[in-house]
Amino acid sequence: MFKMKKTLGLIALVAALMAGFAVADTSCGSEACTLPQTETAPKDGISISKGFYTLWQSTGIYRFMNPETPAEKHIAYQDACIKTVEAEISVGHFANAHTVIEKSVQHGVEQAVIADLSAKLTVAEAEGYTPHGLLPEGAGQFVMILIGLLLIYLAIAKGFEPLLLLPIGFGAILTNIPAAGIAMGPMPGQPAGFLYYFYTVGVQSGVFPLLIFMGVGAMTDFGPLLANPKTALLGAAAQFGIFIALLGALALTGWTNGVVNFSLQDAASIGIIGGADGPTAIFLSSRLSPNLLGAIAVAAYSYMALVPIIQPPIMRLLTTKQERAIEMKQLRHVSKTEKIVFPLMVLILCILLLPSATPLIGMLMLGNLMKESCVVDRLSDTAQNALINIVTIMLGLAVGSKLAADKFLNANTLGILALGLIAFMIGTASGVLLAKLMNKFCKDKVNPLIGSAGVSAVPMAARVANKVGLEANPHNFLLMHAMGPNVAGVIGSAVAAGVLLALCG
């Protein structure tokens, strides 16, 4: 237990350190890397020391001793209003923007901020919502319907994560039917399309990701991680791509001279795609960059589903056949007490060190505690079967609804897809390379393939590692060993999201 506590602390420290470097001096000496000049945006770059101080102020330890003041709560509400109004304007939901501004007035948001938001809304309404797609509307819709059919083909014919790709592909087809309005927002005298409500109620609110995490927790066995705690380091290493993509998004803004334009918050939301964790990506982007939520959700779930295509070439490139054939020792038995104490211990550590990650970590550990306690079998069964299946259907359709041609076929979305892919590939490579490095120092050899499972795609990444291992050695069963870094990656991506939320939120 002591070793596990040290390991989890190390993961949090590594995430904090990398985040500190990621936000260091974000001014970069160029206009491209500065934040948008809003009332609440900092004008200067964030230093490493300031980043760590911000993290300290975000810990539960600090907040227990220094509760949020009314002034801090007011600033947080004002920031949320600004983000929400700008996000609604960016997608042409002007009625929703008016509603948010009216509520902002009632809650005493500063008049200068209200005036600025109202002016932006007035200009946007006068110009009207203009789609920014790369193709004419009709041609774009036809292309997106073909893409939806391709996703369905991959799900049915190739078996590439059909639980994700099939509803996403079908949602893409429904969304791009001309004049059907299935994903459109409400208009006077006319209700919104049903996919709009799926997205607004479940995805935009962040409810679906949390329910998914509870279901994943109820299906997860942390035994492999507890039996071999050092595999937690592989889960931490696989999050490296998150911070590389963050810096890449800021750099891309400069290289394209604003054609692709991402703020620090946008870059943080894009970076989390590298963890290959759809619920975490939705959770973070809904709070930092609501206007990019759709594109980020599509990218995250697409790469989760395409793990069997993306990962194997990287794994084979970075390992020899002899390394892939390494057989690992049988894992020790993990007691029931350890399995019950673990989710409670992780939750307590999260509360004390990174409360911003507790919605995700808390729901994950709640689901796992229901499973391991064996006293609420009906609740555990519902969470890991009926509930998660229902949510998956609605979530897949909601994500597919963001594959509308005008929102998907544009420069920003294509930049997000490219950066997400790079982040995912770097995360996979980082896990494999760390496993190879561990073999230089560890007595018991680790098959480098399980390092690729450090991304959060549970259990797809573990299954892929097992499959590639069996190709090199038919007697090499790596599935349970790969589940250690795989479930550590789920915790690691949630910790990374909490760090980014604390620093950039």
C-alpha cells in the first residue's frame, strides 16, 4: 500500500511538473502565443513558479484552510459567462447567448463585461451566422455522409470498436441530411432537433462523461495495477503526448499566422486528446473551450476507436521481435481489502491534492467501490451494463451530431485532428520507450508492448498490446499485465485534466 501511495504521488508530481513547463512563458515572444485580450485574461506569460503556486492554491489542503471568497466566486462566474457567450456566438446560437447575458446581469456581472459581450452579440447577429466550411454546404454534407458510412463500415466489417463508431457514424449521417434539422437548435415556434438535446443535456453539461466513468469504474479491476505498482509509471509516461500537443497547438497558431487560432485554454483542451480518453476530453473542453467541444469530442472518440490501426505500427517500430516476445511473471494475488481500500485512498489523495479532478476520479472510484464491495450488486450491475449502454448510445449520437459539414470541414477542426493524432502517437511511443528504459534497471523484465496500453483507451489498448505480443510469441499472454498501465492511464489522464483545469481554467 505504501508503494502504491508513492506511485500515485509520483504521477501527480510528474503531471504537475510537465504542466508547469507547458505553461511556462506562454507569451513566447510573439503575438501568436498570447491569450485573447479579455477582461479576465492575464496579460503576461505564466512562469513555472507561478504555475506551481497556482496548483498549490488549487489543492484541497489549501482550500480547506482558505475557502473561496465571494470575490473569487464572482470572478469565476464572470469567466464562465464570457466563455459561454463566446462559445454560443461561435456556433450561431444567438438566443442562448442572450439568455446567458440576461442571467449575467441578474448575478451582478460587471457592466463593462456585459457591454462588451452585448456588443459582440449585436455584431454577430447583424452579420448572421456564416458557416466556415472548406466545401460548399451541399457538397460538404455529402462528404460527411460518406464519412459516416465509412465509420459504420469500419465498425461492422472490421470490428473497430463498434460500440463507438457505429452510433458516431449514424449520428454523422443524421446530422448532414439537408433540411432535416436533426441537430439544429430551437427556433421561434419550433423545437430543436433531438440530437441537439442529446448533446446539450449530456455532453455540454458534462453529465455523460461522468456516468461513463462510473460505468468504467464498475467494470475495472485494479488488481493488475496493485499487483505490479511500477506499471503506474507507464500510465504516467503515456500522458506525455498531452503536453507536447499543448505546445504544438500554440506553435501552430504562430506558424499559420492566425489561420488556425488557438488560445492557451484551447491548446490545453486539444492536448488532452493525447490521453485517448473521450470522457476526460469532453469534461475538460466543456470547461476550458466550449466552442471546440464538438471537434475535440469527435477527435478523442475517433482515436479511441482506431487504436487497433494507430498503435501496432508504432509498437513494432520501437521494439524488436525479441522484446515483443518477453514473457512476464505471473501477477500476485490481490486481496479484497486492498481492492476496497484503493478507490477510497485515491479519492482522498485527489481531494487533498487536486480537487479539480475529483468529478472524474470520484465517479471512477465510486463505480469501482460498488463493484469491489460486493454489497450493492444491483447498482454495480446497472452501472456496468444498462446505464453505460444507454449513455453510450446517446453519447455516440451526440458526438456524431458534431460531424456537421460546416463545423467539421474547417481549418481549426483539421488542426485539432492532426494535433490529437500526434499527441496520441507520442503518448503510445512514450509508454513503450519508458518500458524499455525500465528493463535496464528492473530485475523482472517488462514487455515494452504493455507501455502502449498507458493511454486511457480501456480496454482497447490492453487488447492491442496482447494481440501484438501473441504475434511474436503464441504463448505470451499480456492482457492482464497490460491492464495495469491501462487503468493507470485512466487515472493519469484525469490527473492531467485536473492540472490543466487548475492552471488554465
